[in-house]
Amino acid sequence: MRRLASTAVAAAVLLVSLPGAVATSDLSVDVSNLRSAKGMVRVCLTADPDNFPACVDDANATTRSIPASMTHLQFDGLPHGAYAIAVIHDENNNRKLDTFAGIPREGFGFSRNPSVTFGPPRFAAARFTLESDADRQQVRMRYLL
């Protein structure tokens, strides 16, 4: 039995060290400061600075929608690297961030909670790096109207 366990451990180490094996992480995201439980929370996780925060043309972006009554979601098996998260509170559930004269009427938030002045932050301001088995990001929602 002990020999079988040793062989299994050796095989696992060999598989991880093979060329092409990709280290992965699990990411927990907590969303706070939602003003209501109406609608959906829409989350975009991307590693592409050119498609942040919209993620529209990013084939590799991971998007999720959860009811606004939930404040936690999990991404499993992400390759190590740099990412950024954009979140909107789609209160009327129309699948977009509603604006009035360019000002968001619904809530929004970003990984690392960067300050927001005119327009969304750059990817670099919201960027975080996955380097271990598990990580956590806390996104604080903001409302301007």
C-alpha cells in the first residue's frame, strides 16, 4: 500500500513538471455595497488590457451573471497570470450598464477597487496577479446616480 502511494505521488509530480503543464488557481470574488437585491450582478474577468472593462471582443474573457441577492462567486482552474475584473449591478436586468448623459445609473465596481474619476479605470489600476493555488478579490460597488 505504501509503495502504491509513493508511485502515485511520483506520477503526480511528473505530470505537473511536464512541459506544457499549466499551473492554475481558484479565484473567489466577493461583491459588497450593493444597494438592492434587484436584478443581476454581471462579472467580466479578463487578462486582455485592450478589452477591459467591456470584454466584448475578448474570446478568452470569462463572464458570469448571478442574482443580485448573491454576493459571492468562484472561478476555478484559471491559469496563473494577470487579470482584472469589471462588475455591474444590472438592476433592471437589461444586460447592460444604463447611463444618463454618460454617467452610470447602475452600480459598477472593479478588482482592487481603484479610484474612478472620469470613465473607467485602466486595466493596470484593476490588475491583480494569480500566482498561488487560491486567491480572493473583494469588489466594492459604487453608485453615482
